[in-house]
Amino acid sequence: MLRQNLQQKLLQKLSPQQIQFIKLLQVPTFSLDTRVKEELEENPALEDISLTNMTEPTEEYPDKDPDDFNKEDSNEDFEDFNVDDYLQEDNINEYSKYDQSSDDEDEHKEMPLAVQSSFFENLQAQLDLVPLSDQDFRIGLQIIGSLDDDGYLRRRITSLIDDLAFSQNVLAEEEEVEEILKVIQSFDPAGVAARDLQECLLIQLRKKDQSNIIIQKAITVVEEYLDEFTRKHYDKLERSLNIRSEELKEIVNEILKLNPKPGDASEVTTKQLQVIPDFHIANNDGILILTLNSKNAPELRVSRSYQEMFEHYDKASVKDKKLKEAVQFVKQKLDSAKWFIDAIKQRQQTLLKTMNAIMNYQYEYFLTGDDRNLKPMILKDIADMIWMDISTVSRVANSKYVQTEFGTFLLKSFFSEAIQMEDGEEVSNKEVKKILEECIGNENKHRPLADEKLMEILKEKGYNIARRTVAKYREAMNIPVARLRKEL
């Protein structure tokens, strides 16, 4: 039997304005300009003051006030304005018509772009120069297309044969594919199309001067003792090859010159991400001055013509269906423009408030730039200072950068956990990491310090931490274990 119940619930929901603010808050400075342009294109009721042309008296009306000109011009537009141009979906791509009807005699200036060959295009160009039959050429293209980004052929020969049969209707034997693979392995960059690291290094070594005794022994090391080499068991290598440490050092240096990822050698990064700081901190005789990047404060305003248009429609004595739709449309655009401007202003205030709290909390660090002056600081510390939610501070810290006299840093890097010293004082774990980095940097590379020894050094300095914590910090700094730090 169907029962109907009436329940009352209290739920928290974000308003459209709050959602818009949250999205804007986590947008970094270099993306904010794009986001503002998108909003300007979508909302005709929003204007960028810096792009407004009518800011100075015109030659035709030298004594005319720009605001008066805008008012008269907007009043004339009321009669010509047709809400159907905005409400109908058929006219969404109206701007594309203007591009197609442009005058052919107009001069079009375009930014020249550098054309650079990709890794796979470079290999294919070399394959074009090799005299091959049609079937062998197809096999070569299949092999090149099967390489990964590092330049390795991870796919088995039998799988390549199946690919050729099903996709290109080419029936090939294993020996035939192996032969074409050797041809491609002779291409540049050296080591390309290898099936594993050992083959990659051997291809590169065999392209060098084979009369050199060091090259010969380097080939022997890679062929027979690659595991010992990667584990840095240098004593075993000296005994097995019956060589002195000086000669082994030359062999090791020769192998270290090789490229373990030949696919990266020819790949050109066409676009690099440039870090644009959101904040600037300057030291003025011991007084820190915080400023917000000007790109975070776009000059936006609500269109006057749209405001007057709304008043004109709203005051109309007779309102038919189309006029009501026009009033609703214009009001929606005006509200959206006001919300966006308010969200931008709220974003600026939140950024400054959060960064100012971080700067005051880590004042000594921003004065000196010494990591040892960093205090233990978590998101809750800043959230309590500015009376905001932890998630708000997290959104600011995860995507914003600050430029100081010591470099540009991600705000997230200033947050760290606390470690208690023997005297009860709490210090940042970044201070411990800095000491670990100095100890490892000053160690004897012939006898590097183990984690146990590093723990003892830290205890002597008053930092009572466990060996596993030392290992965790070392791995976080991408520092290998002692055995792999050993040098000849």
C-alpha cells in the first residue's frame, strides 16, 4: 500500500554566486584573463573598461561628454534592438558569417609559427630515404607507429606480425620484421626502437669508436654486468673485469653519457608553462610589503546601455509575450554581470587576506629566505586567522604563486608539519629536510651516509626522529639510498 509522508529537512546548498566564486578562486592568474574573456563573449551586459573606445571626446563632437554620447546612442538602439537575435539558437554562430564575408582585398597579417618535426615524423623521413620494397616500407611504418614516447618498441614481434596481417593485409615472416627493425635501430637518435634498456645502451655504444678499449669494456659491462652496474656494485665489477678503479670510472662515465630515453631527444616542447606570480612581496628596510598582481583586478562594469534598456522595457505600459521575454533576458544578463563582478572583487579580497595571513605567520622566513625560519603551519592555522573555511585556504594555496626576493614559490610549499625537538620546541619538518640535504650534500661520496647514520646526526642536533622518518623525507626530496649515491 502506497503511503505518503511529509518531511521537513534542513539542507545546505551553494548558491550560483558561491559556485562562481569558488571556481574563480582556484583559477590561477595566467588563466584568469582567459576566463574573463569567455565571460565577456557570453554576456553582452558585461564590459571591460580598458577596451571601451568612447573614453575621450571624438573629433566630430569635441565638446561632447562621453557619457552623454553613450546615453543618446543607447536610447536610439532601443527601437532597433530585437530580442529574437539573442533568444533564437539559430543565430549562435552569427559571428562566423562575418568572417566568411570579409573582403579578399583586406590585408591579413598572421603570426609566423615555427614548424618543427616530431619524433615520429623524423623517423619516417629517414625511412623514406632507405631503398625498400613496398612491403618492407609498410613493415617499417608499422614498427615506427608502435614505438612509445621514450622511443622503445614494447610490442612483441609476433604481435607486430598480427597487426600487419589484420590492419594492412601484409603477410610477413618474423625474420623479415627483425631485419627491418635493425634498419630502424640504425636511425637517429641513437638507441631508438630498442626493446629494453640493455639493447638501447648497446645500440648507442656500437655506434661509437670500436677501437677504443674503454668502449669495448663498456659494451662488456652492459652485456654481462648490467645488473651490477645499476646497483653500483663497483667492487664486483673491478674483480670481474680485472681492472683498476680509475679505468672503471672511465667506463662508468662513458655509459652515463648515453641516453636511456632516445624518444625524448628529438621531441621539442613547443609550449612551456610560464609561472606568473599572483603576489609580490618586497622587503623595504625590514618591512614586508604585499601586493596583488594587477592581472587579478580586471576593470569590469555593467553595460549602461543594458541597464537603460531594462528600465525602458520594464516601464513599458503594455507588455506582450515578446516584451516579457525581453525583460527576462536582459535582467538575467544584468544579474549575471553583477554576480561575476562581485565574484572577481571577492576573489581579490580573499587572495589578499589569505596571503597577508601567510606572510605575517612566516614573517621571519620572508625577511631572510632561510628555510630554517619556516614555522610549522597547516591550513587550519591560516583558516582560523582569517575566519574562513579550510577548503577556501586550500584552493588559494594549491594554485597560487608568490614572488619574493629569493625566488617564486607555490603557496603550498610554505605549509609543513611540526616536529618536536628534545627541548620541547616545535620546528617545521622543512627545517629537518634542509639539514638532511646539507648532510647528504657534504658526505663522502665514496662512503655515503646510510639512513641510520643520518638519524644519529639529527639526534645529535636535537631532532628526535625515527629512521623510517628519515627515509620518508629523503624519498620526498628524490634522494636515492646510500648505495646508489656511491661514486668512484
